[in-house]
Amino acid sequence: MKVGIVGGTGYTGVELLRLLAQHPNVELSAVTSRAEAGVAVSDLFPSLRGRIDLKFSDPTSSSLQDCDLVFFATPNGVAMQQARALLDAGVRVIDLSADFRITDVALWEKWYGMKHACPERIAQAVYGLPEVNRDKIRAAQLIANPGCYPTATQLGFLPLVEAGCVDTDHLIADAKSGVSGAGRKAENSLLFCEASDNFKAYGVPGHRHLPEIRQGLESAGNCRIGLTFVPHLTPMVRGIHTTLYARINRDEDFQALFERRYANEPFVDVLPPGSHPETRSVRAANVCRIAVHRPQDGDTLVVLSVIDNLVKGAAGQALQNMNLMFGFDECAGLAQIPVSP
Amino acid sequence: MKVGIVGGTGYTGVELLRLLAQHPNVELSAVTSRAEAGVAVSDLFPSLRGRIDLKFSDPTSSSLQDCDLVFFATPNGVAMQQARALLDAGVRVIDLSADFRITDVALWEKWYGMKHACPERIAQAVYGLPEVNRDKIRAAQLIANPGCYPTATQLGFLPLVEAGCVDTDHLIADAKSGVSGAGRKAENSLLFCEASDNFKAYGVPGHRHLPEIRQGLESAGNCRIGLTFVPHLTPMVRGIHTTLYARINRDEDFQALFERRYANEPFVDVLPPGSHPETRSVRAANVCRIAVHRPQDGDTLVVLSVIDNLVKGAAGQALQNMNLMFGFDECAGLAQIPVSP
Amino acid sequence: MKVGIVGGTGYTGVELLRLLAQHPNVELSAVTSRAEAGVAVSDLFPSLRGRIDLKFSDPTSSSLQDCDLVFFATPNGVAMQQARALLDAGVRVIDLSADFRITDVALWEKWYGMKHACPERIAQAVYGLPEVNRDKIRAAQLIANPGCYPTATQLGFLPLVEAGCVDTDHLIADAKSGVSGAGRKAENSLLFCEASDNFKAYGVPGHRHLPEIRQGLESAGNCRIGLTFVPHLTPMVRGIHTTLYARINRDEDFQALFERRYANEPFVDVLPPGSHPETRSVRAANVCRIAVHRPQDGDTLVVLSVIDNLVKGAAGQALQNMNLMFGFDECAGLAQIPVSP
Amino acid sequence: MKVGIVGGTGYTGVELLRLLAQHPNVELSAVTSRAEAGVAVSDLFPSLRGRIDLKFSDPTSSSLQDCDLVFFATPNGVAMQQARALLDAGVRVIDLSADFRITDVALWEKWYGMKHACPERIAQAVYGLPEVNRDKIRAAQLIANPGCYPTATQLGFLPLVEAGCVDTDHLIADAKSGVSGAGRKAENSLLFCEASDNFKAYGVPGHRHLPEIRQGLESAGNCRIGLTFVPHLTPMVRGIHTTLYARINRDEDFQALFERRYANEPFVDVLPPGSHPETRSVRAANVCRIAVHRPQDGDTLVVLSVIDNLVKGAAGQALQNMNLMFGFDECAGLAQIPVSP
């Protein structure tokens, strides 16, 4: 099976490379980068020396159309321009950017501040959260791979919203992300000396993952969702920890609810009562660990959900989707054990 | 003015030493430590070489009773046993531990898991949050210096609770602390290899700072407070960031409310609208910076509040209280500019 | 093939577990720990949830004698006491501690400050550096797995010492280690707040890895070795970077010398001229990357050598030795790609 | 006394601002920045809120000529163009960049890769290392403030080179710097996700601080200096640790030699025998701490020297020079105690 990657120089790209190089069924045909065309992948990423022999190729000259599957690991706004030709040629596409995640074009254009270049494909795109859309993913030609915050947040809220046992008008998601979530961009705020030994919230007035989370939960709960979403930049490389708050409006055995919901999910791990998941317990692995608390037996439920933003929050989930689309074992190439310490 | 410190080997102790050594009115007479008695302070803390000439002395042999003021920078449960004799001798005491913070003895004993050894002094103790109790502090003999989380959380909620414009039954405080907040204890969970590049919540079922925060806010608002408090361990040395959520029940110009409330406070800085305070902007300085947000113009208010847990959350606030008690300029010895980067 | 681990609660132990759980030929029979006996391995190390089903067992009640191979991941001084019975029973042993590394018992006792409990087995022990002793390792019953600093340092000096082209009386190894090299010990100096945002040398008067490195190089070069070895504690979890200095006494194409020496080594990667290896380029993988420099065309050669101290410096090298001992592919279970970022 | 800063947006600039704002004799008149002209200093650096009321001004419109002293905290190549007019107008100048550090213009041009724009002022510039040039500094109009590595390295080697007791043809300086040493530049290699949990050497073939160190030591020892200088990037914000190696050619009481040399130096602290200085013991303070070792009683001396690269390695040393130039107490404004932890 031939696979191409568009935009292989970011953190999502190098993580895709790491995982694909260890996948039993994949032959990597092309990795494109306008800026690095001609450079050996392993020169840019020495961690891949001896494991990836490709050079970055220019997107225009690459034979992406010969691939069975193309991943877009590009900034928002690229896939919507370049995917159409591939889709028309019958290539299957997994877009790790946000271009096809929001079904309401106007809403997308408002939050992303640009005109959508490929609106006619949005309806066919399947939102690639296997825990919700497994069957649709198998049949999809175009996958909108979920964002990192949306993955951790939705997996934490889903059982509650589906069961209708909490006040869905006033959900709160307090999310903390490692710095790699911001991508490999030369910006002052992402410098070691700015982000290290420091903690801050950002985007409190409104973050682009808000409409994505709301859309997913509204679909799951078949109800309107009111959500306050506050992301924070955390001085670690990988990992997202979301602390979710919901007002209970119908009593339940919440622990059992979560265990039941995810009983057959290979990549969601509901921890025993009283647990506090750590981000390092999922480092470099495709798993979401969740704990459910009801502090002081009050009426506010607290759900803790952790993922590695680059794996279950990006590249790993993309491989999981690929496995489903091509009929492989859903876990193929995703058996890495978390690296701890 | 003669000052003593009981328990000078923890992070709060060394921070007290750093600040006191730069205070214009203070002569440091004794620093006690059972474990390190006889060791030069600067041998244990080389950062103090040339600045503190004392040796740690045994608490029993120290002439603490000759001091005008004694700080307790001890684990919970020590000050309540040793402060009585000093108080009886007329020495003034600032206790940085939790021993005298909770006015309801039974509540204290429930949360701290021990019998209180000095209940008769609790009523006289003044809770040392100058922004609330400035006048009482001036006259106090015994100060219960607030905890780090309670300082950041109360300063963030106070204007709202005093104004009565939010639903005080369902406050949420999502708090993130640097590792120094846990003290200088040789425990596995505080090791570099456990706490670094990692993020986790802890104490979700119940943390000892919960009753302290509730007590303070109930007194300020003259109402019952319902609070969900979730602390998190953050891979940084210093700093607390609290993200506070409150449901609005009466519209207000919240920015103006906060600016008005803290207009004359030397150590509370209300940031302009739209700001996101960073913990490093207060590193090593006695200041609390606060920003107020109302995301998406909804009915949930978000307050961001940062302090250095060792300064405004402990040793700096203790000096602020000392300045008030002894009639010094409230800012004396506390003019350090935050160290950034 | 049945494998046991004695002392599975340290960082070397959990890394062994991570690697062994992914090895195709291994059945893990027992993991012992006196302190944690009865506790599920995955309760102590949540990263292993769903991957290791064992509980820690008491060393005395464990059926280690039924194993084909037992790893000791214990503090120095334990293996020399417990390995004898296993060896007598015909079990093969890989000791990751220092007990059998030094062939001169008196020298060992001087540096390790205790009497050796099993001196009669030292001569049979094979020093498990495959790049030097591959054939002896295949046949060995008892492997003394090299220390982390000695692995990085010897691999960097070996080609020079073997070729006899540098002044071996005055070698300098300036080594920097991540904190996990110190083990999982609740000591103040290893706390996050002590080791983070900080850098220091330690053990400059003499470190236990000095005699081990000297012994290895003296054997390789068949000459006396004079070595100044200065280790440093670096604020990162994993990784060793050694900067090696040697005075040239015979000109050579040093780049070619290194490439030739390691041409057939699966786990040593000689970088192109001008390279600066980063520790993260080997994170969580069993590889040593080396670069050779001759600054300013002077007479001092600088060799840079990086490993992950827990993998090529401990558990990974132990698996590499196991593969050799049991006739598996030398790379079996060691194909993980470094995790970066 | 009126002071201006050219280029106040880097880490050296903000550190100058922090220190100058606390200096008793200084009035800050202008801080220039082409890019940030019109922006309040405290908007860019919230740590300075309430302490610095200036806005960044455009260099062309600033009245720098009215200042008594102007600091250049600019990238290399700027001061040599802009200082001439100020010097001609009688303003005194402290240049924190490298423009006036090397007396041999050709050598400077080779290492810095540009033509020098103001060669006629080089001879008058005084190299601002007070421990060597105190008297010349008092009288100087133009100070070339030393680099960070050169400060730590020269202070560590000076007593040995002056005494002539080591082999000055083969000195080795293995230096480790926190990331702030590279400045506030939006470059990929300085991103949190690249520099964190990672360690690497850089510039091994040749680093610009090499000729500066050699020049200083050659002048001090009145001899030719051969130096191998290897800098490393360390995952911490502030701090330099140099590990210096020198072959002994004449026996000495080296501890006494260092203590004698620095007996009257207010900002050099020679530690007791056997010490290992930590970078955090000098964090945010203007001090260099040094320890001297002779491992295994061999013929190689090891000197450990630590500074805060932004203070004694840049802004603090600049203030020390200012104090000397203007007849203030040499320690004025430099009494901050290191911040630890």
C-alpha cells in the first residue's frame, strides 16, 4: 500500500513518519515540503536516520496521485486547495488539519478567517473519531482527522452527553497542552525561554477548537451544547490534560457508564475510581486515559482525560483511521508502549 | 527588630531568608532546624553565601523568645505545638503553615487528620490576607498566613463574591501549581523524572485548601460557598495559575469591578481586558496579576489569577504582614522586580 | 523463553518491562520487588496498563530458577548475593548493576565500598558491550551489563584507543547525563525543584564509572589509560552526551577510522563530518550516535557521543545481550524509532 | 544620571531594564527599538508592569545624545554603526555586543563575517572585565562588555594563566549554556520543543567566543594560548557552567591561588575545596562561583565556574562597569540574592 504525506516537516509530520515507518503494511512513497525539497528527511530529523530513506519532494512534482492514501499534515488552508485533485483521481485522503472538520461552511469561515476553497467536499468528509464514527470511517474517501483538544475533550464528555445526564448548556473544559500542540513554528511565544518554567492560558475569548468540540457533542447528544473552553500552554513537549466539569442533572453510576461506553475501544482506557491520569502515562502512544470523579459527592462531575497530542491527538489517530479505511487490524502499527519516564 | 525562623530548610524557609536578608529593618537572630542544627545556612543553600551568616540552631536551644517576631515555616502540626510559649511570652508570630487558618476546630481536625494542640489561640489568629484584613493584621499577635492556592483563588473570586453578582453555589477553581508548592520533600512523585514533562491533577476528591478558600469567601460574601477545587501539578518550579469559573447572575462591568476593588492594593495588578497573565510575569516577586474574561459573551465568567506560590503565596505575603504588624512601609523589602525570562 | 526480573521498580526495571513486553520471543514470568510485592506492575507504572499483567512478587517466593534468563535491575550489591544460586542452577544472568563489571576485586571493593560477596564468579562474567565482546557474549552465562557513562564513553574512544593514534595517558571525558541516570530514588538532590533549570558537575574527585571505563579502554588498547572523567547532572529525563577530548599523536582520517570501526554495528551510527548529535535523536531507542571533530585543525580531537542512558546505556543493551546469548536476531525487540520531539 | 538603552527587546535588554529600574542613581530616559517603537515596555514585558513607564522609541528620534550613558543591547554589527555619533558627542557607551571586543580588526572581521564600521574606536575601547581592567574601566568612554562564555571561562582560567603554572598551549573549556544565551530570536532550534529535554554541542569547529577568550588570557598571561572551546546548549533558561581542564606544569596550592586572586573581588566567590557549584546558586544575581579540583591527584586540574549568563555574563556586568565609570559603589543595584529554587 502506497502512502504519501503532504507537509512532512512539522511535528505532526515527523510523528506520522515515525509511526508509518513501523507499520507492517505501508510503503512510504513521497513526503513533500516546498521549503525543504531535496533535503533528506533524516537530515532534518536525525531521529529517523536509517529508518526513512526518502528526500522531501516538491508538492508539484510529487506523484501523490499514484498513492493509495495521502495524509495532509499541513497548516490550515492547504488541504482544501490541494486535496480536490487527489480526491478526483480516486486517492483517499486523511487531512490532519482543520479544513474539513466543520460541516457548517459559514461557521468554519468565521473561525478560520478565510474563504473555504473546497466546500463541495465537506459533506462527504467523515470526522475521524473512531469511537463515534467507526463504520463511516471504513467507507470514507476523505477523513477530517480531529484536533488534539477536541479528541481529549469529546472522549471525556461523550458518555455523559450521550446519556443525557448532565447540564449540556454549561459544560466547562479546562485544557492544558504541551507546546508541541502549537506546531513547529518559529514564533517568540514558543521559544524555550518563553514557554519553559511558565504557565498561561490563551485564546480565552475564543479558540478554533470550540466549534469543533460543540459540533461533535451536539451530534452525539442530539442537543444544543453550551461550552466554556479554556486552553493553556504547559511547559512540556507532549501531552494534553483536559479537566472537564459538568453539572449532574440525573444521578448515575458514572464510573460504570464510562466503562460500559468504552468497553470495546482498543485505545480508550477508563481508569479505576479515584485515579489521576498523568500525561506521561500516554507519552508517544495512541491511547486516551480517563478518570471520573464526583468531588465531595456534590452535583459537579469532574472528568480527567489525557492523550499524547501528537499521537491519539493527531498522527496516531490518523493511522487508526487508515487501518479502518484499508481493512487492517485497527491496532496495526499502534502497539507502542508509552515511554515513561 | 529581631526576627527568628522556625524550620528554615524548606522552600518557604529559604525564600523567607532571601527576602528578609534584603529587608532594611530586620535583624535575623535565629533559624532553627532539628535536622540541620549546626550547619551553616549557606552550606545548605549556596545561593545565600555571603548574605546569611547564621547556622541552623536547634529549636530547643534557640533564644526565639528574645525575638520580636517569629515565623513558622514548618510542616502542618508544628506551630500549634510550639507557638504557645512564644505567644505567652509576648512574641508575635506569623505561621506560614495551616495550623491557625481554619476557625472551626472540628473542620480543621477533619481535614488535617490530627487533634489541634492549641485550639484556644485560633480565635485570636488573624487570617493574613492583607487585601481583606489589613487593619486586623496591624494589631494582630498571631497571623495565619494564607496558603498558596487560597491566595490566588480568593483574590480572583473576591470582587465577584463581595459584589454578589455570581452564583456562589457553584464556583469552580481549576488551579495549576509549580512543584515547589509541594515543599522540599524527598518523595518519589516530586522527583525530576516523575514531575518533568508531565502534567496531572491530584487531590480531586478533596484538598485541604478547599475549606480554607470556602471560609474566606463565605466571610467576604456573607453567604454559603459551593466550590469545586481541582489542583494540578505543573512541570515548573514556581508559580500558581488559577482559572476560575463563575456563572453570572447579575450583569456588571466586571473589568471595572476588579479595577475598583484593587485600585489601592500595592500587590494586586488587574490587567487590561483581553490579557492572559503568565506565571513568569510574577516570578520571585510579591504580586498577583489578574485578568477577567467573559468568553463568547456567555453567562460564564473566567478569571485568571497568577502568583509566585513562594512569594505572594507564602514568604512574600508573610513579609507584607510583618510590615503591617510593625508599622513599616507595606512594600518594604518587597520591591523585587519579577525575574523574566 | 522464560524471563525474570529482579528489582523491577526502578527506571531500568520499567524500561526493561517496556522493551521485553514488545519482544517477540520472550515470556515474562516474574518481576520481583520486596517493597512492592503483591502490587500489580501496572498500578505502579500506569504506562504499562494493558501490556503487563504481572504482579510484583517477593524475591524469596519467586520461581526465578525456572527462568531461562534473569535480569538484575537492582542497586549495586544485590546481584552478587542473589545471582550465585541462579547461576548454580544453570540460569543465565544479565546483571545491570556494577557487581560483576570490574575484574580486579580489590579495585571494585575500593570504589564500591563493600566486600564482594561472589568473587569467584567475576572471572566468568563477560562485560556486555557487544561492539567489543560479541562472541564472548553469545557463550556467556553471566553478563556484566555496562554502565551508562561507560557505554557512551567507550564507544566514543574505542576507535582511537584501538588505533593507538592519541595520547592515552591524558584522555578527558566530560559527560552530561539526564536525571534518570541517578535512578528512582527519593533524594532531595533529584527533586524536580533541585534538578530543574539547573546544571552542575558532581563526583569530580572520583566517580565509580572511572575504573570501569579505564578497564575497558585498557583492554581495547592494550595500554595504560589515564582519564579525567567529569560527570554532570543535566535537567532532562533521558540521555547522555559525552564530549571526549584526546590529544592526537599520529595523524589519521579520523572520520574514516570511526566509520570503518562501526560499519557493521547495528546500534552505532557515525554521523557525517560537522555533525552535532542531540540526545533527543536517540530518545527511547537503542542507538549510539557519534560525531568526530578536529577544531581549528589543532592537535586536540573532540568526539561527541550520545545515547539514551536507559536504553543503549542499560535496558536496551541488556536486550541486545540477551538476543546474542539466545541466538535471536540481535535487533529483535529493539527496532523502536527514537521519539522526537 | 540619564541612561539610554539601544535595543531593549532582547533578553539582555529586559535584564538591563530589570536591574536599572532598581538602581538608586539611574534615571532611564530612552529605550529604543525599531520594531516595537510606540509600544509600552511593560506591554512587551509584563514583568515590568508598574516599574518601567517608558515606551520603546525609534532609534532615530530618540534623544540618546542627551544621555550620560548609553547601553547597546543590540545584535552584533549595530553598535559599531551607531555608537560613533554618541561617542563624538561625548556620551559614554557600554556595548554589550561583540563589536569592540577584539582589538585585531582583521581577526574580528574573519570571525564575525562583516567589515568593521568603526575601526578607529576599537583601540580606545576597554574590555569590561572588572576583575582584570578595573582602573581602565573607571576612565573609559567606551566599554566592550565581555561575552557570557568569555566571562565564565576567563574568570576560571585567569589565576592559572597569570601564575603560569599550567600548560597554556592546550587549555580545554567545555561550556554549557542555558538557552537565553542564544538571545530572543524566533529560530526553530530555540523552540521549546527542540531545546527542552535535549542536550547538544554546537559550534565545535569554531565559536566566536574563542578568539575573545584567547585574547583575554593571552593578555593576562603574556603568552600564547591554545584553547579548545566546546559550547553546549542546555535545557535551562539561565546559567553557564564551564568545566575547564588544564595540564599542571608546576605544582601549587591551587585552592589558595584562587582564593588569593579573588580575595577582594565582590562578585567572584571561590568555593571551599570539594565543592560543585550549581548554576541556580547564581540565578538572577551578579556573581561567579568557582571550584577547583585535582581529580585523583593527577596532573590535570579541573575548574568549575558558574554565572548567570544574563547578569554577570551580560547586563549585571554592564552595571558593574557603569558603577565603576561613574564613581558609584561597585555593588550599587547589584545586591540581589540569587533566586533559588
